[in-house]
Amino acid sequence: MTTFIISLILVACVLTVLFILAQNSKGGGLSASAAGAGQIMGAKRAVDFLEKVTWGLGGLIVVLALLANILRPQFSDELDELSNTSVAPISTPATPNQDSAAQAPVVNTPTDTTKK
């Protein structure tokens, strides 16, 4: 699901760039190439349409980014838990004067912290 939302964000970003490039910095944009007022979209309406679509795509990107963050996989949280667990250090015998060959070394093995 998150991959789908991220792909929608990328499409919205590309469309935003295209709509911004279609606008003129001085407000002309597509209206500068409009030959007459008899067209379906007049010069003023083209600028309004491009501006509204640009704002709408920007809002869509923000909403999709928040949604992707909310629905992100919980796998990263499990990795954070595993990295925060500490393993006890290997302990040494309390009395070093005893015969060390007779005793087996004491080793603390980490326990399995994964949830099953």
C-alpha cells in the first residue's frame, strides 16, 4: 500500500512540475498563446485553471505524504527495537586463582527477542 502511495506522490510531483512550467512567471503562460477570446478557455481562465491545479497538486502531495507516513510498514519499528536491546557482556570467573582448566567458561548467550 505504501508503495502505491509513493508512486502517486511521484506522479503528482511530475504533474506539478509540468503545470508550473506551463505558467509564465509574469502571469502569461498559456494565455500568451491564446489567439482570441472566442476559444473555450479564455486567457484569464487558463491562468486561473493552471494556478488552481498547481495548488491542488501541492495539497495532494502533502496529504499523500502524511498518509504514507501513517501507513508505513511497521518493519522499521521492529528494527529499532532490535537495535536498542543490549546484550550482557561475557562474564569472567569471580576468582582468578582457581584452576581454570577444571571450570567451563561462563558465556551469556543473547535470548531470542523476536516475537512469534
